[in-house]
Amino acid sequence: MLYSHLDDAGNSFEAQRSLIHTASGIDGGGALAADGQGNVFVFWHAPIQGGKDEADRRIWLARSTDDGKTFAAEKIAFDKPTGVCGCCGMSAFADARGSVFALFRSATEIVNRDMYLLNSSDHGQSFRGTNLSKWNVGACVMSSEAFAEGPAGVFAAWETEKQIMYTRIDAKTGTAASPLGAPGSGVNRKYPALAINKDGFALLGWAEGMGWKKGGTSSWQVLDQLGKPVGDTGHADGVPIWGLVAAFAAPDGSFRIIY
């Protein structure tokens, strides 16, 4: 897990360095988050010492308290033996209140590929975990997740049973609402993207019909401040093979999707 940051003058990047000291075996990628108080959080999943399969994988965290200049040695972020889906990605986010969140897919007993939300209210020193949605499948589903923050809290999105799911995490309590599925029906919905505009409306985007060496369709849905769908679901062909979708909000409040 290589890391680099701009020098104090903002002119160049320092030499890259690895944040892994003992937790080797990174597979499905990692995640980066930073708050406004100088804390930087780098997550990845890897086996515990002597681990042999996905059930022995854990979420690891290397944390900096000086804007990424130095990092403490990595530690296990969540000690419950959930395992981690090997080639699935994970995502992390730090909100305006300083809370830290991470999403990852478990691999308990091979077939329990559930989506877990980790939440820390003490700047990454400890995390509590919530099983957001269950999925019984004995295979790595190569999934990803997304976060975005609005006035009512943080939105999170992921894939379960080939459907895009999402929830809103309350800004005051840090608790997640009951997950909802993206409206309508589609074939193999994957790879969510989120953006929130100046009015607090969210855009939930995703890809449909993707497969091995196969492109698909970009789809999206606007949500109100509390996560309820607004208007119809949109679609556009042309997501390339191995492609993803990305979303952002323009200054005038409109949304853009890139793929």
C-alpha cells in the first residue's frame, strides 16, 4: 500500500512509501479518507498472520494525525471475525463532524458475502460494525461501494444480489437507515457512484449489464435529502469493458456522470 503527499510548499510529491509493515496480502484494493483535523486514514484488507483463506482476512487501518506526514503502524480496525471478500473493493469516508466510515464485504464461512459498515466517532481509534445487508453466495462478486455527504448525513451505496442498495447515515446519531434498493429493475447492477448538490439532493449512479469482457449501461436516479427517489430513472448506453461510472455535482446544482 503505497502513499505519497504534497510537500509543504505544494509544489511536488514526496517519495512514495509503503504503509504495510506486517499486514501483507492486499488483494481487492484499499481506501483513503481524511478529515479537517489533520487525520488521514488508509484502509486495506489482508490476512491475519498465518491466515489461509478469505475467512482469515481483516480490515486494517494505518492512521496519521499530522496530515499524512507520519503514520502509526497498521492495526485491525474491526476485530469481529467476518472475513473479507478477497477481490472486492472497499470504500472509506470522513464526514464534516469527524466521524469515519468504511464499507466492506465479508466472507464468513465462504458464502456469507454481507455488506458491513464500520463507524468510528473517535477519529479511527475504535470502530463499531453493522451488517447492512446479507448476501448468500459462494463466490467473489468483485463489487465496489460509494459515499457522499449532504446536510442530512452521509449517503452510502453498494451492491447486494445484483441490485444497487443505498442508505442514509444520520448526521447526529451516526446510525444507518434501513437500506433501500435503486428503483426499477435492471440486469446485474454494479459499481455505484454518489454525488450530492448544493441543495442536498443526491445522484445515485451505477452500471448495468456488465460482465467479464463485457460493457454495459450507465443508469442513475436523483434522491431527495432523505433518500427518496425524485423523478424517473435515467439510462445511457456505452460503459466500456472494465469501465466504471463516476458522478459529481456542478455549482449550479445539476449533476454530471462520467464513464
